Amino acid sequence: MYTILHNSRCGKSRDAMKVLEESGKDFVVREYLKEPLTKNELKEILTKLNLKPIDIVRTNEEDWKANFKGKELSDDEVLNALVEYPKLIQRPIVTDEKSGVVGRPKELVVDFIK
């Protein structure tokens, strides 16, 4: 079973959702802005992605620029920022039980679910 971290206002996220819908594979949608992720959930996702917290930060977002840009942050501090400001999380992210992918571009999702 796949899980997509989804933001319906994001075109890239809608593209990934369409890929999943058209694949016929089972998946669940987590609208992470409406149902924020916990720190532990983020850690699990990062383990599946084999990435560090900073790797999934949208550094062009205003919240990042206003609060964190130019600061030396530990992984734990970046995780705290992602929990406090979920809009900073890259989207879409698609995972299964063992691994995952940041679905930008959507072809990465296509390859992942094959």
C-alpha cells in the first residue's frame, strides 16, 4: 500500500495523485496540512527516503526565509521546523512500507510504483 503526502493546492501533488489513481494500485492520501505529521512520522518518512530533514525543506517558502534562512540548524531543529510549519515539507512524497520518493517530477512517482 502506498501513502501520498498531498496538498490539493499544489499542481505537482495533483499530478502525483493522478499517477497513483491511474495506476490502479491501492493508496491512502495524507493531507498533511490538514492532518500534520508528528516528529516521529517525519523521521520514519526520512528513513524510507534515505534523506536528511533539510533535504525535504521548501527553502523558498516565506516561513523558511523569515524564520530559518541563514541559520545553522541541527537535524532535530529542522524536524521541529517541519512539524511547526508543515507547509515547508516538499510535496508530494509517496511512500510504501519500505521506501519512498519525493515526486518532483511526477515521473519519479511513475518509476517508484512500477
